[in-house]
Amino acid sequence: MFKENNTYGKGRPRNSSNKVGNSLKVVLEKLANDLYTTIDINRLKDAEKLKLFLGILPYLMARKNEIEQTNNTDLTWLDSYTEQ
């Protein structure tokens, strides 16, 4: 944490881009695209297909706690609401 009157530097300004992170993201995206185009899924064994599917599944589905937070559709509290 930075303390008030810090003389060692202020760090990266809030909401500024992380240049190293952005350049790394570009490299990883290119690598992922290159790998994707070279994989022949039809040549994989069933066990390999399953392992691939399980590896990408977390990136395709929302996590349980995200679902619980966003899908709260219990509106019974509206029944007791009265406008004054």
C-alpha cells in the first residue's frame, strides 16, 4: 500500500493500462489462435476430447457464485410493499 506523502513514487495511475499485461495478452491470443488452427479434433481419442472439453469448460460457463448472485429472482418481498 502506498502511504500519504510517499517519496518513492506514486505507482501506476488508476484506470491506466498495464502495458506488460496487454502485450502478453496479445502474444497469448496469437499463440492460442495458432494452436487452435493446428488441432484436428477428429484425430483425438475420446479421452483426449474429454480432457480438452473439461479444460475449456470453466471459460464457457459462469461460476456457481456468479450464478447465485445474478439469478436471485425471488420477488416475494414485493407482495408486502405498499406505496405511501
